[in-house]
Amino acid sequence: MNAQALGARTQWLPHLVLLIGVFITAFPLWVTFVASTLTPQEIAQTPMRLYPSGEIWANYSEAWSKGAAGTYLSPPASTLLFNSLIVALIVTFGKIAVSLISAYAVVFFKFPGRMLFFWMIFITLMLPVEVRIVPTYQVVTDLNLLNSYAGLTLPLIASATATLLFRQFFLTIPDELVEAAKIDGAGPLRFFKDVVVPLSRTNIAAMFVILFIYGWNQYLWPLLITTSNSLDVIVVAIKKMIGTGAEPTDWHIVMSTTILALVPPVLVIIAMQKSFVKGLTDTEK
């Protein structure tokens, strides 16, 4: 009996830990959603109630079409979402394209200094954007790319992480497959297009999810590179909406915009969940 009770307790313990983790993660999101449905007066009440109100349509409509007022004249959430989507997609597709080509060159081409170039790419993992922010900003300024989508995205495209992951997968492609492609008359470009890229589709899907969220959550670089409110990404705009002076904060608009900012990454994860998991765990392509 004691053994059975101990076994049952052992089975429930992981579930209890997971439930606690879900509560810790989900409760702030629930509070944000509830606040996005309240009036400013209801949000200011202490304590704020924890169930939605009837202002959900009015709040989200105002956030989507008008934005917040105050010291920072926020663009509407539709514009902010569009900017963030453009930045995330350009960064994602750019990183995947550059990483695929660079990993393909390192693995399948024999040239002097091949491993030296790979290790130079690998070392950049220790140099995030924050470390090289000053010279990168100077280059963008010299190229007149301030307040542009090119300035927002081009410095973020190179990815040592994606290059490393694609290289590790390319090393698992059998040499017999390479030789068979050569006998069939396939050149490097045809082998890349018809063999390597199709075999890498699950890896590409996994990297798409990771890199899309990376591009969507960018804060420091867009904050520095844009001075026009019309080019603000949604993560930067949410921070600017929170007033620090005498101007009141439109908390209902801030919370509505925050919930809207969560929608695209969540949709990407839901749509590509199976491919994402398979790309990270499947070793038999």
C-alpha cells in the first residue's frame, strides 16, 4: 500500500510542478488581457478586477485604428504590427538564406582557409548586437540607412547560430549521395536546390520559428536606428506608450496593443509546431 501511494505521489508531482509553471506564466497574460477590456477608471481601481469587461471591442478598435495619445503619439497598432512583421520576415528569410549558403560552402567546397572562415563565423556568437552596436550604427549612418527598413534589418541578417546548425546537418548527408549527384551530372547549384534544400526543410522550419520570434522581439536596434514614429516596431512602441511625466498613460490601449503584439508569434508557433519539433528532434531526414 505504501509503495502504491508513493508511486501515485510520484506521478502527481511532475504534473503539480507543470501546473504551477503554467500558472506563473499564464497569470500575467490573463491580467494583461483583462486590463485590455477595462476602462481607464476600472484599471485604476485597487485592486483591479480579474474578469473581463464589456469594453473589449472599443479598446481593441481604438488601439488598432488610432493608437495611444500623450507625450508619445503612437501610430495605430495596425501600422506597428506591419512594421514588426516586415522586420521579422526580412530578418528571418535573410538569416536562413545566408546561413544555408554559407554552411553549404563550408561543408561541400574544399578551399584554402575553409575551417578558418567557419571558426571566424562561429566566434561571432560571442559578439551580439549590443557589443558591436557603435560601429554597426556608424556604418548604417554612413550608408544613409537611418529610418528605413534596410537599416532596421540588414545588420541583423547574419546568423552564426543558424550557420552552425545547418552545417551540422549537412555533415550527416552521406558521401554516396554527393557522388551519385555528380554521376547524374548535377552541378553545385542543382545539388543544392534539388537535394540539400529539400532535405533541410524541417531544419528550415525550426529555424524559421526561432528566427521569426528573434526578429519580432528586437528592441534595442530599432530603438536606436529610427527617429520616426511611423517606423516604430510594436515592441518599442509599447515601451514608449508608458508615460513617465505628467501625461497619463492610456493603459487600456497599452494592454490592447500588448495582446495584439502576441498574436503573430503565437500563430507562427501554432502553424509550424509539428515541423518545429521535428526539425529539432528528428535525426533521420
